[in-house]
Amino acid sequence: MNRDQLQKFVQYLISAHHTEVLPTAQRLADEILLLGSEINLVNGAPDPTAGAGIEDANCWHLDEEQIQEQVKQLLSNGGYYGASQQLRSMFSKVREMLRMRDSNGARMLILMTEQFLQDTRLALWRQQGAGMTDKCRQLWDELGALWVCVVLSPHCKPEERAGWLQLLSRWDKLDVCPLEEGNYSFDGPSLQPTMAPAPGSEEEEEVAATSPRHTVFGRALLAGELHWNDAYLQRILASDSYGPSLTGSVGGDKPTFDPQGRPLWLGEPFPTACARVDTLRAHGYPRQALRLASAIINTLRLQQRHQLESYKQQKKETWAGVWALSPLFPPAELLQKGSTCITNTEGWVGHPLDPIGCLCRALLEACRLEEETLTLYPDSGPEKRKVAYQHVPVPGSPGESYLVLALEVALLGLGQQRALPEGLYAQDKVVRNEEQLLALLEEVELDERLVQVLRKQAGLLLEGGPFSGFGEVLFRESVPMHTCARYLFTALLPHDPDLAYRLALRAMRLPILETAFPAGEPHPSPLDSIMSNRFPRWFILGHLETRQCELASTMLTAAKGDPKWLHTVLGSIQQNIHSPALLFKLAQDACKTATPVSAPPDTTLLGIALELGLQVMRMTLNVMTWRRREMVRWLVSCATEIGPQALMNIMQNWYSLFTPVEAATIVAVTGTTHATLLRLQLDTSRREELWACARTLALQCAMKDPQNCALPALTLCEKNHSAFEAAYQIVLDAAAGGLGHAHLFTVARYMEHRGLPLRAYKLATLALAQLSIAFNQDSHPAVNDVLWACSLSHSLGRHELSAIVPLIIRSIHCAPMLSDILRRWTLSAPGLGPLGARRAAKPLGADRAPLCQLLDAAVTAYITTSHSRLTHISPRHYGDFIEFLGKARETFLLAPDGHLQFSQFLENLKQTYKGKKKLMLLVRERFG
């Protein structure tokens, strides 16, 4: 500032804070005006905006109380997404402070950790034996990883590290301190120039025998034992050039450079080495982080090459052994048996230290274009701008770029064959970490150079044997490769379709299911893809099966128009996918892809959709579910898209695909609707052929399940006399075989509706013969059917009415029903209905045949029912009983001597039940 600006600045500052600074301002003014004052003896003036001295530690003001209160408040709102995001922002602030080498970074992390450990939910979760929420678990993981970065700091003082380790050790012993999940080793195999120690070796068995309790701080405590003063490590970090000697050694005969002269980093577990890279980045050493990352990748490459050579040699020896021993011994089994000693059991994707992610982020960060460069290419809309990367050469490695290394190491980690870790959260983390890595790769735009890397790595993955998840030998507990394969397939397809399909088809395997279900067989609960009862360790099995389905769908869509690949993919689907629900989804997707709106259908893909649908039908035939109806309807529509022959084929082979009800009510009906016939555009002869096929299907279903299929069969066969007669005969035969009265009445009503009253009457009599309504069943479900049958027989004529009376008497013992029927029949002459053949002159009398038999039955029923009701009657039912006697009297009076019969009946009641004085008094009051 110039003099005028400084004067104005001071005046405004004093004016704004006059009550606070005015005394100080006056004191300073007096000192300045005093010639011999101390202030005038010093040149210049202090500048608080200039920062600390060069020797001072970076240490800005930290409001500890505010941080503690903020973390406490956010943890109490832990169920909300915003709280987790704000806590992650605070973790990012810690990383920013570490990068600026601000000593308050560690202090802020201590304050946050103490609040995390005071979270009241920890004790509650521990008491209930329940796991913490996923959001909370992820925050604890990030906290543990941050502590590794802090403790592993390359520039901290020994006393600082000792203090941190003391705190971590104390926290580690707390009962509420969360444990690390996933059974990952803490002192796993070190990076070697050849291969890792074999699982099952003495070294591993010794580790397994003494596995201690590991909390989320366990890795930070171990990091306290690491140091940065290794001479060779310092040499890697210090420079990009390593002098003329390419064959140096460290502590023995371990090589320090690969055959190309590039540095290696050996003797340390891979996740630990990657934690060093993350720590260097976190503390503001990006160039050193890149140098170490390059050395680690050089080591991985060399290890991969030696593993591949070892596997090829073993494979060669195995085949030689097969021919020498017996050509009948399965070579795959021999290979698997011989390879179990060289597989990786511990995965790098999903590991607590996220080693692959650490390397990828460090390498990609070096290749990211600056924001200023990106503004030269403004995006066209409000969508999120895609991150842009460029090739940055790796010093000392001609032809290499950090972008190439990032892609290569990501594929090495994603394609590694590894066992699924234990625990729901650890398994979810594998999936989440895999998706995060693939999201990073999808940001990278593939140029020709990167495509070559993809092709090379894809080839190595296919040849990698038991070390690769894409190799020939896959073990039961291995994590499947579906998500990674989907990315590789999509990326490789435009450049090398053959390699893309080979890789994706190899990845379709899901070994945990292959060992339980042979190819083509469904699992016990076919529409439920999550079988936790069968595979209790595989909590994410349903998710993995869905990813497998997505890979298959991607291949089917890509193979459209290529019959060779379509059939190959279909074979893989049928061999590897065991969930009918997912197979059905694949079939639907394939059908939709095969039938675009504005283009002709792909007949091969349509055929594959139908084949998958048929497989689903066979797998779920004996599993009744609401989804079956949807599946059956879809299958008919898919067959219709293909043509009439496909539709007739499923009709002719219905036994193995559908239940009789499905075939008769959905397949036969939907396959012959007006819309279907219009869609098929058939000539007359072909249309009749389809109809004949549907009628045959309906008749077969009626014979198989007459109870549910007889009526649909009759309906479908209406327009064909011979088929209709055959369906009617099936109903008559079924009646003799036990077809229930309800179904017979339903078909009888249908016959009347179709104008066939005599057939309706015949079926009604068969139904009555099976019916029995007791004295107290006034509300029997068949009451309306009986009244309808009586009305039908009355409308037909006296002969039919006379024939049905004995059936009514034998089947119905309910007095009110009998009297109701009797009264209806006496209202008009029989045969007067439109269907009547023989007309009577006047209504029938109740005292003459054939109704006199019914009247006697009604009177007898009233007498019997009265005695039955009086046996256990209570006073609150006296009123109902008096009303019942009133209806009985109406029926008695229909007979010539009815009055006398009723009087005798009442006298009998009075004598028999004279003990019920109140009831008998009511009887006398009403009837005398």
C-alpha cells in the first residue's frame, strides 16, 4: 500500500473497532511521536499477514472445542447422508493439513477419534451383537487408514510418533473399539521377484495359528514399526535415474532391478508398500510417491511373469502325467489339485488399505489435465464435466506413461483370483471397491496406446492360471469377475471382438454355484437368487448373480446379428446361470433387443429369447408363484413374434412347460385371440391348423385336470362340434370320477347359457347327487346353485321335475330350503319357461305327486330340526325358535291335514320339553 492507502486503512480500522483498539492506537501514536522510544529504534514493522518464519512449524489456530462438538453432533445424526458427507469433509481437511505439513492435522485427527470412540451406539451395538451401519463402518475404515498415513509420516519426530502409538495402543484395547472385518492378514507374503509363499506352507500355518484380535487401529500400530531409512528405498525416492549398475542387491541376493533396468521394491507386503505411496501423497511428496509406485508395479510385473512361467511349466508336466497315467483321468482336476499351492487367498480389491486404489489415484493424479486446460474445451450442457487425462512419461522407462501404469495395475488387481472375505461388510466392500476402481477407469478415454495395454493384459489374464480370476482354474471360494469382465468386454469389443468374447465368456463362471448345482439344474428355491441358508458365508450371492446376468445381457445385446456368438453366449448362459428369475430377465431383454420398433426383428436373437424362456418354464414348472402367469404370457407373446410354428410347438409340448391350468387358460386362449391371429397374418388353412392345435391342447388339459380345465376347454371348443362333444364327455366322465358339485354346477350354468338346457339339467342332477346339505346349513355355498337347478327342472317340465325331487330329498335336509323349493314350484305350472317342451295346464299342488314327497320331507325336516335345536337351546335363542315354528306352520298347512299335524307336533313339544317353562309359555302365547 502507498502512504495514502495505509493512512485510510488505519483510520477505517480504528473507526470500525474504536472501543477495542482506540486506547492501543493512542498509546502507539504517543510512542511514535516520542523520538527516543523503542518503536522508533526498530526498522520496519510487524506484518501478521506474511506468515510464520521459515524455521517455524506450520501451525494455524485450531478450535478444539468446536471440532469436538461438531463431530459429536454429526455422529448423533449418523443416520443422515449429510452427516457422513460432512465427516468425510473433515477427514479431507485432515489430509489437506497433512499435505501442507501443518502439525495440527494429527491433533485434529486425535480429537475426531476420541469423539468416534465416545459414540454411544458402539456400546449398544456390542451389547446387541449387531453390526454397525454401513455408513458408520466406512467412516471407521477411513479413520483407520488416515492413522496409517499419520503414523507412517516420513518427516515426523520420533517423540511425535511415540505419542501417537501410545494413544493408538490405548484405543486399541477398548472393548468398544471396532474390529477390522474380512480376515485379511496383517503380515502377509512380501513382494518377491518370483511368487508369493504358498498358502498351506509352514509360514502361513504359523500365522494362522496365532491370529490375534485386530481392531481398525491394528494397521496403524504395525505402521509404527516401519521406517524410511532403508538406503535402497531412499535411492528410489530420491531420483529418477539410478546410475549404470543394474544388478545391485539389498541384504542378500534379492535383485534390486528388473531385466530392463527398472527399480524393484521387495521384501514388504504389497498392501504395506502401497500404504507408503498413499502416505507420501498425503504428506505432500507426490514425485516420491510416483517413483515408489513405479517400482512396486515393476515388481508386480516381474512376479506376474514368473507366476505365468511356473503355471505353464506345471501345466506341461500335468499333461505329460495324464498321458503317462491314464487318458481317463480328468486333466482339469489334476491341474486344480496341483495349483492349490500357488493361489492368492487374500484379495487386494476390498483390502482395508485399498492398495490398488492408492496406486491408481497416485498415478492418475499425475496425468490429470489442469482446470485451465479443460476450460479450452467447455462442455455443451450442465452435465458433469468428464475428467481429462494425458500421457505423462515415466522417467527412466522409455515408452512408459503413468496412465499406462494406472490402467495396468487396476487390471492386475481387479483380475486377481482371490477368496471372498468373511463377513457381510467385508464382502460389500469388495463390491464397492471394485465399482470405485472401474469408475476411475471409465473416466479414462482409451486411445490406441491404452487399447494395446488392455489387449495385452486381457491375454495375460486368460493365460494366468490360478493367479487370475479369468484363468482356466477357478476355485470354489473365488470372487467372480463379472463386473470387471463387463468393462473389459465393452472396451475391447470395437478393437478385438474375439478377445472380448473369450474374456467375457470365461468370466461367466460362478464357482460357488457350480459345485452345488450341475449345469442346467435349478437351485432349491428357483425364484429366489439369494440362498443364505445354503451358502451362509456368501452374503452377497444375490448381487453377484445379478452382475453375472448383466454381463450375459451385455454380450447378448452386442452379439445381435452374429449367430455364431449368439449361440455361444446362449450355451454359456445355460451352463452358468442357475436363477430362473435372472434367466427370465435375460429372455425379456433379448426379446426386446431383437424386436426394435423401426427395424426388422433379429430371428436368431428371438429364438434365443424363446429358448431361455422355455428353460425358465421347465425349471419353475413345479414351483407355484405369482410370476408364473407373467412368464407364461410373455412366452406366448415371444413365440408369436417368431411365428405360428413356434406357437404350435409350445402348445404341442405343453406337458413339460406348463400346468394344465396355465396351458388351457393362458396358452391356448392367448394363442388364438384376435390380436394374436392378426399379428401372425395367417391364411385360412394355417389359421385352422392353429385353432386345431389349441383345441387339442385344451382337451388334453381337461382330461388331465377336469376340475379346473373343463370349462375353459368347452369355451375354446364351442365352434367345433366334435371337439365340443369330446369336452362334454370329459366332464361326464369326470363327474363319475369325483368332479365336485361346485364345478359341475358351474359347467351346467354354462350349458344353459349356451342354449343347451337338457345338458345343463343332466349336469345339475350329477351335481345334486354329490351334494349334502345338513339341517343347520341355511347358508351353504351351494344354496343358490340348488335353487337354480330346481328352477331349471321346473321350466323344462313335469317329467324333469319329478326326476329331480328324489335327488333333492336325498341331498337336502335343511327345512327352510325344502319349504322354499316347494313354494317356488307351486307358484306356476311346470314347463312354462322358454325352454319347456311339455306344458302343464295349471300349477302343481303340494299335496299331489310329485310334490307331496317333497312336502313330507319338509315337514319331517322341521320336526327333526326342532328337536335338535331344543336339545341345546339357550334363552337368548327363544325368539329365533318361535320364528322358526312360525315358518314350520306355514309348511304344515300346505297339507290337507296340516293344521291337525301341527297341533299334534306342538303338543308333543310341550310334553317333551315341559321343563323349559318360559319357552313353552311363549309357544302357547303364539300358537295357543
